[in-house]
Amino acid sequence: MRFLSRRLVMPNDLNYANALFGGRALEWIDEEAAIYAICQLETNFLVTKHIGEISFESPAIQGDVVEFGLETKKVGRTSITVSCLVRNKATKKTICYADDIVFVRVDPDSKKPMPHGKTMEQLVTQTEEEIRSLNMTE
């Protein structure tokens, strides 16, 4: 799993218990997973089809920096399935885990599913090349 982005928990992100509101965490997960899928499939014409199991493990409080780890689980003809782990940047403690987030490529005009033309093998190679070009290590 690669941790690709971070967010700062601000006062507007808190619930009545002064912890990160679950709905805000889900909003962030959907956005981060969509950006990841867009980069993987190299198309902006994706819609969220499904989010599977969501597990809240520990709270995040105001001032915490949370980071988002994402990985590709499966690639279909028109879809990509990813997982997202949200954790506290400082403590590495899991805040939330969302599994089986499915995005489907759609035709911009008809909004019907259409093939994206990628395979898991292509995405693995693409990711390795991206890491190399950015001089990053996993």
C-alpha cells in the first residue's frame, strides 16, 4: 500500500465528540480513491459504483495529520477496485479502512460503462515506472 496524500483534521471536520466525523472521513476516502483510480486508468470519466466494508478503528482529533494509503485490488473490463487505509501520520494508528471501492469508467455523453483498456499487469508496470521517474522507493 502506498501512502499518497495527507490531510489536516480541522475544527469543521469534527463531530460532537470532538473527533473526526465519520462522514467527513468517508468523503475524503471517496475523493482520494477517485484521484488514485483516475491516475491509474488515466481518465477522469469515472464514477463510484460501490464501497464495501468500512471499519472505523480509532479516532482522529483536531490537529492530527491523517494519511491515505491506496492500492489496486482488481481490474475489470470497465472497472477498478481499490482499498483505502486512513491512518494517523505520527502514530501510524489505523483510523479507518475502506475495502472494495469500485469505480467504473463511463462514456462522457451516454454515461454508460465503457472499457478502460487497462490490465492489472499494465498498472503494475505503470506504477513501477512512475516510482522510478519520481525517484521514490516503495
